[in-house]
Amino acid sequence: MLYRVMDKRELPKLVRAFMESYEVVAPVKRGNGYVFDRIDSPEEIELGYTQTASSPKKYFMPPVETMMKFDTEMNLVSDYVEEVTPRVVFGVHTCDISALNRLDVALLGGKYVDPYFKARRDATLVVGISCKPNDNCFCHLWGADEAPFGYDLFLHDIGEKYLVSMSNVVATNILEASCELAEASDEDRNAYRHATRERQRAFNPEIPHIQDVAMLMDVFHEDPFWEELGGRCLSCSACASVCPTCFCFDIRDVLEPDGMSGRRERTWDACTSPGFAAVTGGHNFRPTGCDRVRHRMYHKLNGFMVNHDRMLCVGCGRCVAACKTNINPIEVLRFFKRKGADDAE
Ligand code: SF4
Ligand code: SF4
């Protein structure tokens, strides 16, 4: 990994250089919050944001995506029809980079690679930025407050400058051609260590740091807690929509009025939807809110871990803000604490 130091005043030059060859999306202010959106000038970027309402996942797996078109009369099926835009996702926090790494495992790491996700991942550069946690953030509990890989450039804020980690040749060439860079000095390295310690101290101490969460999910699988938690679920799917690691989708064929041609779409789906586990014949494997919410938490905090050695939750805290009935992983950690589980803090 290469490191260089860049004065913060150089940043607009880097963004403009990216804009010459890529669409650039970045955190921008919308109403009272922040979202990732396409920018037309570097001045729109708000790098001081704490959390965007939803994650950059939509640029790698859109909420609705046409997979192919078909014409039964002509006996024709098209290839993948959507244009994949060369893009830079600028200003991504470590939790969202960690989430992309998990999507890579799920969608690219198995026997069957997801070609739609791969096409967008390959066409996208990711530029990370260090962050300050808000009260809902708990990425440090799952080790997602550091992103050792999964980005092309990472800007560590060290005051008036950025310590830039460079892990991709294309992005590095654009950086070096557009900005004045310097070798990192001892003072810069100390500033980096100081900023890292400050960030670690800023996490909400009220969120319990429970050990062995995956094991506890098994131990308390039948506890009445899940009835209470799941009974509150409105099946609104907000949690899955904002979650950077939820990747479940549905596939449907949409017919044109002629009934002969149409398109095959995939759309985001959510395991908290009542019909998610319903099958032909009318049986539903998870008919109650309890079944669905427990399954969701189980996949995040146990199931993915068993198969891939890491949580599927990166502690971004978005579902904490999005769920109107306060169903989120922090509530599960608090339940374990009430049950007497060890709190590492
Ligand atoms: S489950 Fe919640 S906190 Fe965890 S990654 Fe998803 S939205 Fe973020
Ligand atoms: S857990 Fe909360 S956000 Fe998710 S579907 Fe249920 S009510 Fe909606």
C-alpha cells in the first residue's frame, strides 16, 4: 500500500480530474440529511457528513434492474441491456466499504458470480473518507471501523491535510496527475494516530460490546424476546432498503400490453416482508413477525458469520434511524446484556 499526503485545498482538483472520465457520486445535503447523489461540481460535496440515509449500495445493485428483454413471437432473448456507467463513488465511510467487501463475498465469491453486480463493481472506483461516529454507529464492534481493502483511494483526515492510501493504479495515476502530493512525515503519521484514537473514543458507550454474539443467537433462539421484538414489525422493509449489506432480490417478468414481449427485472426484496418465504402451495416458512425479524437478525449476526467468518452487519446504524418501531441489532445486544452476557467495555 502506498501513502502520500495531500493538502485539503487540492481536493477539488482531484474531483474535477475524476469528472473528466467518470460520473462522480458523493454525499450531498438533501433537506435535513445527506444522501449519495451525482454531483456536477466539487463544491456540492459534504465530506463532513456523519451518515447518509441510505448507502451507496444502489450504485452496485440498483433497486430495480432489467436483466434481459424477451420477445416470444420472434423467439428472441437479449443480453444484459442496462448501460453500466463508469463511476466514482466519492467519500465512502469504512462501514460502507466493509459492506461492499461483504457483498463481494456473497455475490462474487461463490460458484455462481452475479454478472450484474460484477459489471458495476468493475466499472466503479471507490474513494473512502475517514469519519466521526454518531450515536447510532457501532461499526467498531464488528471491526468495520477500519477498511484494510475494498477501496481505490482512502482519504484519512489529519487536520489541514489528508493522508491518502492508494491501492489502485488508475485512481493513483489520476491523483498524481491532478494534485500536489508529499511523502508522509513523522508529524503526519502522529496526526493520523491521534485522529484514529479520537474516532475510537467517540463511539457511543451506551451500546453494549457483547462478546460471542453469534453463539448467543443460538443460545437464546427460543426466548420470548423474539415474539416481542417481531410483534412490533410493520413489514415496511425500511431496514433492508437502507442496509448496505442486504442483497436479497426478487425476479419478475413484466409483459408489454401485447402479451408477447417484455422484460425480466430484479428488484430489492426484504426478509421482513410477509411473502418472502412463501412458496407454491401456500406454505409460508416464516409466517409471523417473530419468525421474520429473528431470521433477519440471525442472518446478520450468526448465519453469514458461520459461512464467511464475518458478520453481515457492519454497524452502520442506518436501520437504527430507519425503523419506526426500534428493531435493530443494538436492541439485540441490549437483550443479551440483560441476560447477563459479558460486556467487553
Ligand atoms: S443491519 Fe442495520 S446497522 Fe447493520 S449494516 Fe444493516 S443497516 Fe447497518
Ligand atoms: S424491522 Fe422495522 S424497518 Fe424493518 S420491516 Fe420491521 S418495522 Fe420496518
